[in-house]
Amino acid sequence: MSETNRQIESTAEKTPGEIKGKDLDNLTPREIVSELDKYIVGQKKAKRAVAVALRNRIRRLKLSAEMRDDITPKNILMIGPTGVGKTEIARRLAKLTGSPFIKVEATKYTEIGYVGRDVDSMIRDLMAAGVQMVKQEMQESVTVEAQKRAEEALLDLLLPGTGRKHREKPQNTPVVRPMGTFSIPSNGNPGSSFMGTAIQIGIPAGVPPQEAQGEAVNYENAAPEEEETIDAEPVYNATREKFRTMLREGKLDDRTVEVSVSQNPQFPAFEMMGGNMEDIEASLSGIAGFFGGGKKKKVVTVKRAREILVNEELEKLIDRDRVSDEARQRVEETGIVFIDEIDKIAVRGDRGGGGPDVSREGVQRDILPIVEGATVNTKWGPVNTDHVLFIAAGAFNLAKPSDLIPELQGRFPLRVELDSLGKEDFLRILTEPKNALTKQYVELLATEGVEIEFNPEAVDRLAALAAEVNSRLENIGARRLHTIMEALLEELSFEAPDIKPAKVPVTVDYVNEKLSTLVKDQDLGRYIL
């Protein structure tokens, strides 16, 4: 087995979501919640629900094939206001487990027969995400080999004629050249003739006369050819190695070389009523080779040529069929689809129907078979959705979950209500997560040579202001912290390149000075905050 194949298999056996040195099989619900706590504050019920759902998928894979097919995932419906962590929980869960994940908006889909995207496209997008994930993993495992091959190809471009294939002696094969056509009159029929083509057969120099006449030649007794007085092989190798050293040191990056770049013809985008654009695109891509898609010569720098050659070698080293098979299996067994804004396609019970409600119910009916389990055709092959986990979310401030059609309600048996965020939650969001907002702004301004330091009292004041604005204006959850932080540091971010190096402490007085006017003026705060 080659080193490249061993690298691919070792990567396929590893789980991208390895945590604390444990395999995904040994990841307990408690550990899943602990990992989610690093990025999401509160929402214990939602975290526990997704942790149990993930653990059940792991348990299912350990069962026999007969029992495994009968166990379907328990889809989850998250109910809560905007900005409380619904999307983040699903996104972090997928990243934690290395599962194919796609987030879609329910309002982007239309009923079959209307202009727009059909619901089958969400599975196609999920499959595309799975293919990209598997492809990237396999490419990472063969990056070293691809770089070596790209380096050799780059040296061939820089030193034409020094490659091995250029130094091989030509084969002593006959040369056949057409000399033209001629006609011979046919006997007995003066009006007809035979047409023929004259050819010339040349025997290359160095071929023994006996071999040219088809006779066997005894090469053991034949006189040896005169050896070249100067062996060019060491000279070629020395020059090539010298250029290899210069190439690795970056001394040749500014030189230009001519490379052949693969190009795929792009068809213009267009809308088609009642048609399936994904199927049309797959059909057009299959015949794209007849309209072009060959090689195009391009003059680029050595640095850019290296990137192009590495990408081409990576494409050659991975098996496309294996990528498709692995991605399809991963999508069908561990894929996660997050359907946001599902409350926007619910039909309120006090409405009599008609108008946009007809299309909303149609979208629900179209989503239903996908969630129940169906086979969707993609350009990588058919994908079965029987065991894909669907997580739907919505604020449900105007509609209720019961406004969804009963069949769709039954396909989301787990319902989790997420809590609204208050001052204490905002305080934790600003300080506890690994990607806390205060840490992000500290690192951003540090790139400009400006060091900012948040005092605990100032952070507490920011949390209190965010909670106050949410209570008086529209409650947008943790997203309010983004508007508060931008308003707080807008002037400092603008002047940072001019005042570096500097150290700016963020105190309570600094917060009150920058934000007190905006918070007090409700009319102004309505537009800015």
C-alpha cells in the first residue's frame, strides 16, 4: 500500500469532531453539553435535547442492520425569540461532530409549480456540503504529496528539457508520411477508376538493415554504440537541484511561467417556471466537455503557478467516486438540516385561507415528505433522507406551532422552548464564551497597536444597557450586544491607526459617555440600537 493511500485511510478513520482525545462513539450527552457551553450561554433544555438526539444517532449506528433501519431520528422544534442561540446551537453541534450541516430559510422555498426554489434543493445543498467536507479532508491528507508533484512540474516549467521525460531517447520506429492521391483506370470500364494514396515509409537511422527488412538481429554480437563523450545527466541534476533550492527559498516567486489551466464553461443563470434548475445544471455540466472545458495557457508568477499546480495535483490524487460515496453515506447517516423561520410559513387559525397562505401551506406539504423520508436525486447520486436529523426553529410570536399542518407537527416530536436573555445572560455572553465579544474587539484593535482593557464594572454596565434597550425597544436577544459594542467603540476603531501605540481602558465613565445619550433618547435609539 502506498503512502498516499495510507494517509487517506488514516484520515477517513479519524473523526473531525474529536474532543479531549475521545472518539465520537464515547462522547456522552454531558460532554456534548459541556462543549456547547463554551460557545452558548444558558438554554440548558435545548442543549440537553440536541445532546440526546446526537447520542441516539451514535447508539443507532451500533445496532444490527435490521434494527437500525427502523429507528428514525427524533426531529426537534425550537421555539424562542430571535437572538437566543437557536441557530448557534445547531451550527456548533454539527461542527462538534463533523456532520454535514446546512442552514436554510423556510421562506425561501415555494410550492411546486411556483417560481422559486423547491424544497428538494435543501438536500442537494446538504449533499454539496458533505462532498466539500469529505473532499477537503482527503485533500489535507495528501497535501505533502501534491506539493512534491507540483514542485517537480514547476521545475519542468522553469527548466524545460531537464525533466526525465524530455531526456529519453526517441524510439526507433518507422516514419509514415502521406505523399498524395492517385487514380488508376479500371480495365474494361473507361469511365471508372480506382483511387489510392501514396505513402512514404522512412527507416530511422541506427536501425540495422536486417531489422529494417524484417529479419531477426543478434544484438549480443553487435558492436556497441559510441558513448557520449560528455554525460549531461549530472549537469541536469545539479542545475535542477540549484533551482529547487531557490524555489523553496522563494527567490523565484516573481518570475513568470506559462501554465495550462483547466477551464470549465459557465452557462448563464436563468429562471425557469416549473423547472428544476438543479437537474438542468447537472445535465448541462455533463455535456460541457463538448463546448470546451479543456486547457487554457496562462502566464502567471511562480508563486501563483505553485497554487494552481498544487490544486490540480490534489484533484488528481483523490478518488472522486470515493468522495461521492463517503459523502452520501455521511449525509444519510449523520446529516443535519436546520430549517429557520418555520413559523413564517405557518397559517394562523383566525385566517380564512387564500392569498399567500395557500403557498405557505403548499410549502409545508412539500417539506413533509422530505422530513418523513424520501429519496432525492442529486448529481452525486440519490440521497435518502430517512435518517437525516431536521431541526426547525421559529419565534412563533405571530403564529403558534399548532398553526402548522398536523402531519408536519407530528414529524417534530421534540419541542424545546428557549428562554429570553436578561442582564445576567448578557454579562456571561460578554465574558465566558471562547469567542466572547469583548475578546474579539481586544484582538481586532490589537492588530492596530491599540490595547483596550475592559473593566468588570464597564462590562456589567454594557450588559445592563443591552437588557434595558431590549425591554424598551424590540427584543432582539444577544444581537443587541453587537449594536451596543459597535456604538461604544466606533470612534476608537476609526482613530486607532492614527493613535497607535496606545492603551485605552474601558471604564464605566467611558461607557456612559459614549452610550448614555443613545439609550436615553428612545427615538434615536430606535434607529441606531
